[in-house]
Amino acid sequence: MKYRKAKCDLCGKILKENEKIVAILSAVITKRDTPRGKMRIRLSPNSITSRANRVYCLKCLDLNHYIRDQQD
């Protein structure tokens, strides 16, 4: 298995262990057997290395700039 480099794909910053990141994953499996119709995402332990298309540090990709608040 080929591992990803532990760096942000935008700025190149080396990511530290336990650092929060934003990852764009492909081929994610959903599960809808939770109460009230909520969706759960199933990920394997090696999802970041095997499925991640892009990995960003929180400074480079702040999701608040891209996802509107549900109250809007």
C-alpha cells in the first residue's frame, strides 16, 4: 500500500499527528440505518491513504467559506 505524504496539498505544510484536517475522499459508503434518517459514513482505517484525493490544513481550506449555514 502506498502512503500519502503527511502534508497539505495546497501550502505544503507538514501535518502533525492528531492535527485536524480537511480531506476530500472518493468512493465513500453511506449507511442510513440510524435513528431519524441520519446518515453515517463508513470509512476504513486506511481511508486517507487509499481514497483521499486531496488533504488540506485548516488554514488553507476553511469550510465556512464554501458551505452555507443551514439557517441562511
